[in-house]
Amino acid sequence: MSYLGNIVSSVQTVFEGLTITFSHLFREPMTIQYPDRTPIPVKDTLPLRYRGFLDVQTDICTGCTLCQKACPIDCILIEAGKDPELGQRVMTRFAVDLSKCMYCGLCTEPCPTGAIRFTREFEAATYDVKTLVREYILNGEKIVPYKAPKK
Ligand code: SF4
Ligand code: SF4
């Protein structure tokens, strides 16, 4: 009798399991196909103070290097020096290595002009990690640092 009872119990258990499995065939899916089938762009669902990739607005950058000094893991590389042709200080490189960045925000805090700030961009999938080094001064350009008005 217990032998038969075990068989019945096994069939019952399998049936219960399959009931749950089959019930999912008739339910609305809980998952959303990202990124092409989201009802609204994911960027529009992010909180206001979301920290995405850093961006640098070079035309208001004073070249003070405070952001570079504040970064605890050396993500920011600024090259600046006196240009003999122009006779003044210029920036020749401003790069941020997003592959190292931990989005702590320490670089944005000391910036006197808000030139370095977070964006709402977050999609960084890449086959080549080197593409995550964002260069803000390209083609050998020389940028004269911004001088904020005295007021
Ligand atoms: S957010 Fe933090 S880790 Fe990223 S560059 Fe700024 S200071 Fe460095
Ligand atoms: S981004 Fe801001 S903190 Fe960094 S060098 Fe430019 S002005 Fe200075």
C-alpha cells in the first residue's frame, strides 16, 4: 500500500510542479526586453541626481586641475603648460577614463565652474576597454583655460 501511495504522491508532486510551470504560459511577462522594447526610454526613468558618465565642458574649464587632484583613483588626466607661440598657459589634453571611474563625485565638488559634471548616460558596453577613455581635447587642439569674470 505504501508503495502505491508513494507512486500517487510522486505523480501528485509532479503535477503540482507542472501546474505552476504551465500557469506562466498565460501570465503577462514580468520582464521587459531592453533596450528596444521599453515603454519609455530608460534615461527618462532615472532619478534627477543620477550619476552617469562624466562630461567636461572645456569652454568653461579653467584648467585648475582640482578635479584631477580630487580623484582618488587617477581617472582624470589633464595636460597643461605654457605655450611658447601663444605666450600663455594652454591645455593640450583632458581625458577621463570611465573604465576606472567609480562615480563617487569627488571630482565634481571642487570644480569652480561646473565644467565637469555627471550626465544621464550609462550605456558603456564595448568590446574594447580603451574606448572608455573619453578625450575632450582632440586633434592636437590647444585650449586657453577659461577665466571667470571677477564678479
Ligand atoms: S567620479 Fe570619482 S572616480 Fe570618477 S573621475 Fe570623479 S573622482 Fe574619479
Ligand atoms: S573641470 Fe573644473 S576642476 Fe577640472 S580643471 Fe576644469 S575647471 Fe578645474
